[in-house]
Amino acid sequence: MGSAQRMNETSTFFIIAGESSGDRLGAALMQGLKSEHGGAINFVGVGGPLMIDQGLDSIFAMDELSVMGIAEVLPKMRQLLRRIKGTANSIESINPTALITIDSPDFCFRVAKRAKTRLPTLRVIHYVAPSVWAWRPKRAAKMARFVNHVLTLLPFEPPYMEAEGMSCDFVGHPITAEKQATDAQAIEFRVEMGMASDAQLLTLLPGSRASEVTRLGPVFREVVERLRRDYPDLKVIIPSVASRVDLIKQIFADVDVTILDPTSLPSKDSEDRKRACYKTSDVALAASGTVSLELAAAETPMVIAYDMHWFTAFIKRRMVRVSTATLVNLLTDTNAVPEFLLEECTAENIYHSVKNLLESAEARDAQLAVSAKAMEALGKGGDTSGNRAAKSVLKFLNNN
């Protein structure tokens, strides 16, 4: 409470998240702010179910922003521009204590820039630094024109932000504090799925965006069909977000897979079931992204894949500055997690890596050892990242 003594008795935070990973970050931050602030708080902005559960008044559905890539965004550009303008108008009318944007830079930065122009004294905080160390390094200088403070998930990011004049704190990654499934829950999950204790389980995670599922789903389907020739009894489970269940059913029609529909259980029970699935999986095949850290935390060996529209890939290929897109690899300076991106994202390539992990306990153990090191680098132990993020926000606001 001491860190909040200089704050107004009632503070209003305008918070924007554009996808499910940002919704989790936002919810943890909001919970931390309620704990650390010491006064009344109002939350308004754009967020998903987790942020809404923490008290956010969302001005429109977050799903409208869940698009990615140049070619994928273009068909929805008119709608996005309308939302950018409307969101900036809302910020101006509310004049909040601070604007906190979470990831989704294509939307968030446009909103923040407009809002800052209209409210020059508005304090803007961005949560999740853009990957300037990986591609488009000039983004840090551009965001410094309208962002005052940055919260980073990765320990090597603050110097990139501070070099451009923004204050910045590494607050850790929330995955390190998330509850993991117990052995008992893993056993219960197998019973629920009608699986023997020694049956092999492959979990598929083709992404949360429609564009990801559309591109990766058919490739993952072919991988499953190839694996079934070698492992006729292989169990395949696909945990899905509610909005993608129908699309996944369509792609995997006539293939023996089990789709975990989160709407079939209360949200908490659904999350527990998903974590139990990770815990008891022999291997996971997943889209590149935050889910790789969820799997590392759950001690699940994985293969990572990603593809995108050819035009988006053409542009990004010329800007990328790192050799791996998988965070476990980046954090440990290894290539322990096999990844197949863009033109390498083929069923043939992926099949061999998944098969190797299914057959080799040594390969699985080697990957899990690296995953444990990645969790340590992300701040495992001590205060939660949500609380650390909240303390960083309040300290910045008290000093500015």
C-alpha cells in the first residue's frame, strides 16, 4: 500500500488487450493493481473474459482484434481503423490515470499515438516490449514518441527500451507462477478421456487466431495421418479456444481426434483440464507463440511450427534478426526445441521430429532440462509477474 500513497484516491486505468495471451497478462496486472494500489480503481478498455472477470468494462469484444499479419489485416482494415478512432475517442473523454496497452502493437500503438496527441500529459505504459531484438529494431524509437514506460516479459529487453529514452522494468513472465496440473489430475484426465496409463498422447495446438488454424490445421492433420500409420493407437487431443472449435472440427473431419471445447466446462475447470492434458502428453505440436512457454512450464516436450500468408512472410523474412522464433530456445541460447517455420512448415519435416520425441526418452529429457532453464530465466520463484508489473506501474506513476 505504501507504493500507492501518492496515487489519487480513485484511479481509472484504460487497458487494452487484443488477444488471449494479452487477456491473461491484463487480468494478472489488474489483480496486482487491486492488491497494491490501496484505493478505488476503475478499469475500462478492451479485453477478454479474464480481464472482464477482474472488473474491466470492455467497450467492444476483444475477438475483433485477433488478426495477425499484413495480408490477414488488410480485409479488416476499415473496421480496425474505425475501432482505433473510437477507442482513442473513449480515452480522450475518460482522461484516465494511465493508458496501459498490452502487446498487439498494430492496434495498440495506433490508439496510443492518437490518444497522446489529444492528451499530451497522458501517461502511456506498454506491456510486452515489441521484439526489436528479433526484427524491425527502429520500432523502439518510434514507440518512444508516445510510450513513457514499458513492462517486459524477457530479461534481456530493458536496455533496448531504455536506449530510446523510455523507462522500463523486466517484470517476469506470468507463466512461471501459473498453477500446473498435479500427477493426480493427469491420471484423472486420462480416465476422463478413456485412455490407458501407458497410451501415447499427442496434443495439437494449431493456434488461437482463425488465420493460424486455417494455415496450420491441414498440415497438423497430415502429420496425424502419417503418425497413425506407425502408431495406430496414438491418442490425439486438441485443446481449443471456444471461437475456433467449429473451424477445427471442419479441418479434422473424419480424423480420429478429440477436441476439448472449453464451453463444456466452467472456465476454471476447463483451464485445469487443459493443463492436465499438457501434463500427461508425451509430445505437443504447437503453433509458435506463448503456448511454447506454457508447454515448457508443464514439462511437455514439443515441436513448434508456423506459417503465414506468403506476402507477410516475404516482408518479415527480410527483417528477422534471430535464428529461432521459439522463446525456450532464445532464453537458453539453444535449438533444443525443433521448429519448422514458413517454407519448412511441412508435414514431412514435422512428422520426423514428432516421431523422434515419441520414440526417444533421451530426446524428451534433454528438451525438458532446457525448458527448466528457460523458466528460471523468466523469473520463476518470488513475487508473481502480475504483482511485479503492478508495482512497476504504480512506481512509475508516483514518480511521473
